[in-house]
Amino acid sequence: MKLFYFALLLGLVACTTGCPKYRPSVDFNNPDSFIGKLNTHIKTEQDRYNCYRLGQQYTAKGCSGNPGSFPEGPALAKRIRNDLLETALPYIDSAYIDFVTDIQAGRDRNNFTLDLVELGTAASVGITNGERPLQIIGVALTAFRGGRRALDANFYKDQSTPILISKMDGNRARVRATILSRESANIDDYPLGAALSDIVDYYNAGTLVRAFTQLQQDTALITKQSEEDVLVLKGVPLSRPATEEETKEAQDALPVLENLSKSLSSVDPSVKASAVKKLQTIVSVLEKDPAVAPLLKVAEIASSETDGVKLLNGLKKVKRSQPTDSDVDRKVNRAINTNGK
């Protein structure tokens, strides 16, 4: 019987020590690690980025020249931002590969060990004499199976390893696609801070916690779709999809805002003044709409504002605060295309 308890103890130890890590291992504190060197590289490049973003030259002593005196600066800042992204992502990929390999190998190893313990305990029933020992073995086996069930329920949410890895792969692919699409944007629409935030999102997408959350969201989405299907069968109208014209307006508004941003950075006062005038007109039109006017106040912009950058950022803030298929977003896009070209 002592041997049995010892075997059971080994099984419990394997169970407790086999609890999964929830995220890839990244050593942020070791300055000699790759991530430590990457942080140093980011800090150095960020200084260059900040100078070029303002249209200034970069020197060892800091920014040189007046803002806008170096027209090539924004393009160089964009290149620095993209280079930082493409430098950081491969390291996260490497850590993720090690992570999923450990999950798969560790869970397979633990399951094999636990299977041996369970099979050995079940086999001992056939070679044990006496009613009392058999009862003890039966109770212990039930407890062991319950503990193993609790391990899967609490640490893996009753999901198989391939499903979890597949979900993490999908999460990472979505973030990667977002990063690739945003790399073509200028530094005003996609600043370095947003790029660094996307790097963090890319790392978090390859964690078990995010996989569990996404699986729950997928289940909720399927439920919502089923509910909407029932409403359609009952004749209840759902929110309408964007028309082809509205989709084109949304696509056309982005280059208009980008051109206005470039004009505001121009060294030619007349070009800059024209951009400010267009932005004031856009805001003036939107101020007359009762659905949009409150959002302009939240963004702290008005048609009387003379700071073009503030007007531009305020319009972007209003757009980001609304779903892309909302009536407000459509009205903002229409005002931008009509008055901003």
C-alpha cells in the first residue's frame, strides 16, 4: 500500500509541475539578451524618429534646424518606424515557437505519465486482496481522475492543445496583417507609439489567455449570428450594410486627410493656410449636424480653431470613436471628401 501512495504522489507531482505557462518567455531585464539590446536600439532610433518626424535633421547632439526645414524627414521617420517593427517581430516569433513547442511536448509528456499512473492503479485492483484495500484504491483512483479533470478544466479550459495553438496562430496572423497594412500609412496616421503598441499586441496574441478569450468571443459571435438569423426569419430588420458608395467615401477620405496633413507641414504659408481653411470648413459643416456636434466638443475642436494640426487630429479622433459602418462616420467621410480636396 505504501508503494501505491508513493506512485499516487508521483502522479500528483507530475500534475502540479506540468501546469502550463500562459505566455512566451521574454527576458526584458537582462541587458545582454536580444530584447535588452533591442530596447537600446529602439531608444536610439526613437531619438532619430522624433527629429525626422518634425522635419529636422538629426545629429549626435539632438535635433538640428527648424521644424519643416528637412522635407525628407517624415519619409525617413516612416522608414525607421517600419524597420523597428520588422526588427522586433522575428524575436517574438522565435519566443512563440519555443512556447508552443513546450506546450505540446509538456502536455504530451504529462498525459503519458498520468496515463501510466492511472493504468497502474487500475491494474492493481486485480492483484489486491481484501475488501478494504480495494475500497481505498477505488477512492484514490476516483480522486486522481478528478484531479486530472480539474487540471484540464482550470488550466486548459477543456481545450485540446492543437485547438489552442491554432487559435493563437490565428490571433497572431490578424495582428500581423494589421501591422503590414499600417506600415504603408504616414507617421501622422500611424505614429511610432502606435507601432510599439502593435508589437505588444502581437506578443499578447500568442498567449493562452488571449486564446481562451478569443474562443469565448467566437462562441458569443456564433450565438449572436444565430439570434440575428432568428430575427431575420421573424421579419425584424437588422442594421443595414454599407453601400458601395459609402465604402468608396470611406476609402477616399484617407488620402484627403493625408494630403491635408502634408499641407500643414509645408514651408509655404499659403499652402498651410489653405489646408487650415479646408479643415475649418469641414468642421463647420459637421457642427450643423446634431449627431456629430457633441463629438466635436468631446474632441475639443471648433470651426473657429486656427490650429490646423489640432483640427486634423480632432477629426481623426471623432472617426476613431465611431464604428466604421455608423452614420456618424459616413457623415464625417462625406464632409471630408466634399470640402477637403
